[in-house]
Amino acid sequence: MTQTIDEQKPRTRSGRRCNDWTQNSTLEDYSLRYAPKSFRRWTPYVVATTALGGIAYLADFAIGGSIAISNGFGSAMVAILAAAVVIFLTGIPISYYSAKYSIDMDLLTRGAGFGYLGSTLTSVIYASFTFIFFALEGSIMAQALQLGIGIPLPVAYLIASLIILPLVIYGMTALSKMQVWTQPIWLVLMVAPFVSIAIQDPDKFSAFTHFAGNSPTGSRISMLGIGAGAGVALSLIAQIGEQVDYLRFMPDKTPQNARRWWGAVISAGPGWVVLGAAKQIGGAFLAFYIAGSVGLDKADEPIQQYLAGFKTFAAPVALGLATFFVILSQIKINSTNAYSGSLSWSNFFSRLTHRHPGRVVYIFLNVGIALALMEGGVFGFLNTVLGFYSNVAIAWIGAVVADLVINKPLKLSPSYIEFKRAHLHNFNPVGFGSMLIASAVSITAYFGAFGSYGTAFSPFIALFLAMALSPLLAVLTKGKYYIARTDDQDEPLFTADGLLSAATLTCTVCAEDFERPDIAGCPFHQGAICSLCCSLEKDCHDSCKKGTAGAGPVDLAMPTVRSAT
């Protein structure tokens, strides 16, 4: 049985030892840490392709079909596009800061107004996103296995879960290869049915504009329909977390690679939603296309959509081709869901238990929860599950974005991202409070407290309230709860050209070498300490921060930076 990290007596240099999983960087993938420059060996193109490979999911087709069936053509199109604009704009600052500071969504959230323990709640929110969508995607794969091979659904759910594990265990190293090699095949198969229908039956596209589905207002635009549809689509706003789980491995931005760097960050960060919205519209069209033959109840199932699509040009092998396409798509996305979920659970449990058995352990936890949801029939409650979830997810994202685009330019929060326990307060009311208030109000609205329009537009209430409360709370608290103590290491955190230093220091506790951004000073151990050992230390009781809560204004300048840009 794998042992967890042993606890370290204070002021000794070599007591904490990690199990083999935790020490293996290929397996661990710096799940709780800054991604060091020495590990970030991929080009912007490879990182972007890997990140975009993860959005090969078919839930977009199911979501688009479901929105169109429920709300009709007009409302569905406006809802999908409105949600896409919101997701794109909120994704830009998150992607930029993650790529610049080489940190994942959890570490970014810590420093963007939530505090060290405050972000544990967002870890659960993010983990929920990964296992909810793993379950939805796994259900889609199981439908393909049932229709294409005849495997009973309960067994197909298990297969759809277990097939992902070997890929995810080896993290970015394996995923980057798989995503790059399978992407061209996936793109051709995804587009082929639409090209075939356009050639053989182009009138279907104009007829699609009159699709009413089950909407009481028909195909006309309805404000209630727009709000309800956008609420479902906005549940995907947390997808940006999965994108930055890859973008943290971007190389440093330099004058030589600046154009490629920005292109990769924008395309693989917020740019995912361009393809995502196109897939939702495609799913809406295919739902209309097959509704007459399979009925509205099954028209939002991607396997049925692509089976009909492939029959237009490859009828003899349509079932096999559709089954292959669905399985390929679901492997590509669920490897990302399981990977990102393992990162989130690692961050959550390490802070609460001060133990870290390794990222690999939490892959099994995340997949296990998703399997339980699949067996419980989560696909049948698609709109309800995603509509409710979007209220909480968008409140979190809104609070983070407000800190990055409002508070930092106004100097209400530090100009850099600090993620280490040694320098953060446990809770920061700016982000944490904004998210709690915004999500509470929007969930109240979702359950009808403010009428039908409040229910339909509850996610937008969450977004605007979170973004308004964040700067307000930052002003009221005078930024006291961002930085608990300043960085006191002799080695500068930033180089003269403004990049994070790649200088290595030795951790006093585990005696391993780490790059400067992952190191803090530890009075308890009387030396430097890496961020993981700092997180796992339970005997110090945060003695380095005693008496600092609300003691004074935040230090807004970058720490120990020389001529930073």
C-alpha cells in the first residue's frame, strides 16, 4: 500500500520523504506547485495543441441539441453566442496570468483574492466540473458502445471510465503526444457530416431556422429562452480551468517568441469557446436533422446525431465510423477531465489534511465519482445539473476575473500572483466573500425567488454581482488580506528582464532543489522551504504569519524585482 508523506520534525534537514509517485515528476506533473522552467520544455504550438485537444468533447453537441429542443432555434442561437462572448472575455486574463506565472487555476485563485484556505472551496467547485463532465462524456461514450457494439449501459459506463486511466497517470508527457496525433483525425470526422449534408441537402440549413423543438414560443426569440439556454451553456465557463492546466507549461514569453506565445495563449485559452460554440450550434442543427427519425427524446444524443450524419456519405460503415468517432472524442476529453480533477483534488486534500499521497491517487477518486454519476443516469438531467452548477461556477470565475482586470490595474491588489501558504492569509474576503454572496443570491434567484426572469438569468446575476463586489470589498478592506508577510529571500524572485527567476534553492525540509518561485523563507525550520513542504507542515501553526491578519496595507509592488516590465 502506498504511504503518504511522513511528517517532519521541525528544524531537521532530511526527515520528510515522498513516495515514489510523488517524487516522479512525470506522474506528479507539479500538481501542487509552480511549473518550473526546467520542466516547461514544450513549444507554444505543442502546448496549445494539447490544450485544444482536450475540447474534443461531444457534450457540446448534446448541450446545443438540448438547448435548441427546449427553447427553439432563435433563443438557442442567441443564448449560445451570448454565453460564448462571456466565456471568451473572462478567459483572457485567466489564461494570461496562468501562462505568465506558470500556475494552475487553483494556485491562481489563491492569489487572486481568495486566500490559502479560501480557495479550497473553489477546488471542490472545479473538481465538481471535472467529474460532472466526465460523467456526461462517459455517458455519451457508453451510448456509443451500446449502440455500436451492443454492450449493456452499466458495463459500458465502467469501460468508459477504466479506459481513461492509463493515459492520465502519465500526465502532460503522455497527453501531449496523444492529443497532437489524434487531433487531425478528429477534426476531419467532426466536420465531415456537415459538409456532406451541405452538398446533398443544403435546404436543411434554411429549414433549421424554423426549428421549434418543445419551445412554447416556437422558433422565435424569447428572453426567457435566451436566459435559460445561456445558463446551461455558461456551465462550461469552468472549462478555462482545464485549459490553463496545460497553459501553465507554456515557455516564458520573450521578444523572440512573443507572437507565437500570445497566439497559443489566446487560441488555447479563451479561444476554446469559439470551437465550443460552433459545436453547440452544430449539435442544435443535428438534433433538428434527426428529430423526425429518432424523436426529440434522443435527438440530443451525439451518437445518434453522427450516425445519421455519417450515413449521408458512408452508409455501409456509418455505425462503425460513428462509434469510433465518439470513442475517440470521449477519450480525448475525459483524459483531460480526469487529469484536471486529479490536480484539483490534490490541492484540496493537501491543505485540509497536510498529506499528499500523490496526484495519481486522486485520479481514481475523480473517476470513481464520475462513474457513480453515470450509473445514476446523470445524462437524463443534463439541463438541470448544468443550469444549477453554472450559478456557482460563474460566481467563482467572476470574482477571479474582477481581481485580475479591475483590482490589479487600480492597485487594490498586488501586481503579481502569490500562491504560497507562507505569504497568504487563510481567507481573503475580497474574492472568497464576493463568490459566496454572488452564488447565494444567484442560486436564490435560480429557485424562483425573483420570478421567472430571475431564474432564467441567474448566472448573469452571479457574474455581475461577483465582479462588482470584488473591487468594493478590496476598497473596504484596504487590501489587507492579500499578503500576510513579504518575501524575505535574498535571491530575487524576478530577473532583470521581468521573468521569474530559474535560480534553484534547496528546501530545508526535503533537501530537494526547487526554482526560486517555489521557495519561501521558513522561520520554523530556519531556512528555505518549498511550497509543498510548506503546505504539508502541520506543526508550525502558521507561526511565520502570527499577528499579521489585517495588520496593515498590502504590499503592492513585485517582490525583489529589478527593472521588471
